[in-house]
Amino acid sequence: MEKLESYKESIDAILIKGKGYLAPDFSAQQLAEQLGISIFSLSRMLKAIYGKSYSDIVHAHRIQDATRHLKDKRFAPYSVDDIGMMVGFKNRQSFFTAFKKLTGMTPDKFRQM
């Protein structure tokens, strides 16, 4: 259990506090390499610690940032697509799909509210 907690701290430091989730090309493989473990071990660890997969964790943090940006008047000049790119999505489709999965609506609809 101590080992899991130690890995959680490292994962949080890299992915969340270090904002690794914002990098569009930052992969689970890269995270596993930084932690010095196999991708299989990382996958099992993420399920044990967070109850989610790597992509679900990354998408949740990206969408959390996107919702903040979409509400923030300072980001009003930016398009929804721009905001998707700012938070780490490579393309519009993946941003819209993840956003709708987590919020139940499109980013455009969310911004209008």
C-alpha cells in the first residue's frame, strides 16, 4: 500500500501538478518510463489508485481546464477549438467527444450557458 501511495505522489507530480496532461503527445508509455515501470504495471496501478484508465484521467483534467476557460471572459476571444488545443487535445473530434462524455453537452453549448 505504501508503494501505491508513493507512485500516486509521483504520478500526481508528473501528470497533474506538472501539468503533463496538457501535452498532446504525452503518453502513458512516457509516464511509465518516467516512473521506471512497465505500461502494464502503470495501467494496473492507475486502476487501483484512481479507478480509471490513463486516457480517462488525462481527459478529465483537460476537460476541467476547458470548462474553466470556457467560463472565463478572458478566453472569450478564443474559439472552442483553440481552447481544446490549449488544454492538450490534438483535434476537434477528440475534444468534443471527451467533453460530451464528461459533461453531457458540447463545448459550444457549455459556453453558451
